[in-house]
Amino acid sequence: MAVVAATFDARLDGAAKFEANPATRDSGWVKFVVLGLGLTYFTVFLLLPLAAVFTEAFRKGVDTYFAALVEPDALSAIELTVIAAALSVPLNLIFGVSAAWAVAKFRFPGKNLLITFIDLPFSVSPVVAGLVFVLVFGLQGWFGSWLRDHDIKIIFAVPGIVLATIFVTFPFIARELIPLMQAQGRDEEEAAISLGASGFQTFWRVTLPNIKWALLYGVILCNARAMGEFGAVSVVSGHIRGETNTMPLHVEILYNEYQFAAAFAVASLLALLALVTLLLKTYVEWRARHLSQEQG
């Protein structure tokens, strides 16, 4: 006990000397400058644009604001945005969990190539991604003649918008899960299988509870990107008003037509989505950190 107490006292003395050492502490003006720069950047590039969106949205009154949101073209854009997100997020959820489980829990040839392909949408411009679908499924594309003969519309229709949204959002869930599952290792899964559990039981009772917060975090980010995507959707949509315009595209059209109040009203919905996403993201991070501290 005496040795333990002496060791503990030595550590306290070392920590006290570290705190008291001027070389390890910044002066007051450094803290002031750094904090000031951070707050200035936060205010200019985040708070002021957000405040401008809501100010312009309500500039002509509440009645004009809600009239812009219930207008048929706006409702159609909101509906299409929800449809694109409702289809792309579950599909990316299935793919992301499957890919992360394969990469983190198994050894197979081409694993690094699979990880590279998962990161591909991060390195390709969304406009280029949309153009790829036009070249493949457009009238002059590889399958254009066959699709036309069978009266199947992908480009300038809802399927093309969903495909483009899936492409630009599918890395989010997989990329949130892969590092976590690699850090957790395979010990628990191997123990479950050795005790007679099937593959599905192992995933449902062992793997999924360990990744649920990271999975929810990835779903939140994926949904936010799906609803706010502009570049890829703009290429494949055709900008058909009331049919293939999502909310970001509808905002662009209203702004180009100098309907500023209506444009900012629809944009405020996207801003609210960003705020809700931020709150959910913060809660998930806090919850995951709290659980890790309890387990630790």
C-alpha cells in the first residue's frame, strides 16, 4: 500500500509541475486571439447566413411565407425530396451495414479496393456523377434505346433522381461504421459463433447493439445530404417544374425568377432540417460518449 501511495503522490506532483510549467500554458492574449478568431469565423460564416435566410423568408410577412410553402410546385418539390430521401437512406443503410460488416469482420481479396470504391463519391463531383447516369440511361446513352423501346423513364424522372441521390450518399453510413467495427475487432462475434449462434443471430444480438449509435449517426448525415443534394440531382432531373424539382432545385428556380421571399421560405425549410440534424447529431454523440463512460 505504501508503494501504491508513493506512486500516486508522485503522479500528482508530476501533474502539478506540468500545470505550473509556463511552457505548457498559453498566455492570455493567445487565448483571446484564438477564441476571437473562432467566434468571428463562426458568426460570419454560420450565424449570419442562417439569420439572413430566415430574415429574408419572413420579410414580406408570415402570410407570404406560408403561401410560398403551400404553393403546388413547392409541395411537389417537398414531396419529391422526401421520396428521394425515403428511398435512398434505407438502401444505403442496408449497403452500409453490409459493407462495413464485410470489411471489418472478414478477410477477403479486394478488401482495399472495396474501401476505395466506397470513398469514390467523396472524390467525384456531384455534377460528374449526374452526368454519368445521363450517359448510361439517357436517350443517347448505353441503355437509352432499350429504355425508350420499353417506355421506361429514368433520366428526367423520379428514378434518376433516386439513383443520383443514392450515389452521392452511400459512403456516409459505411464510413461511420467501418472504423468503429474495426476497432471493436471480431472477438465477440467469434465467441458467439463458437457457442452455436448463427450468422444472423450473431449480427442481431452482438454486432448491431455495439454499432447502433454510430449507425444512427450515419443515417442522420445520410438523410441530411439526401435532402440537400443539388449538383447530381440537377443534372438528371431536367428541371421539370412540379414534377422533377426537389427543394434545392425549386429554390434555385424561384431565386432566378426574382421571387426572393418564396425562395428563402423554401430555403428556410432546408435550414431547419440542418438545425434538426445538428441537434440529433449532438444528442447521438453525447449519448454514445455517456454510454462509453459508463462501460469504462
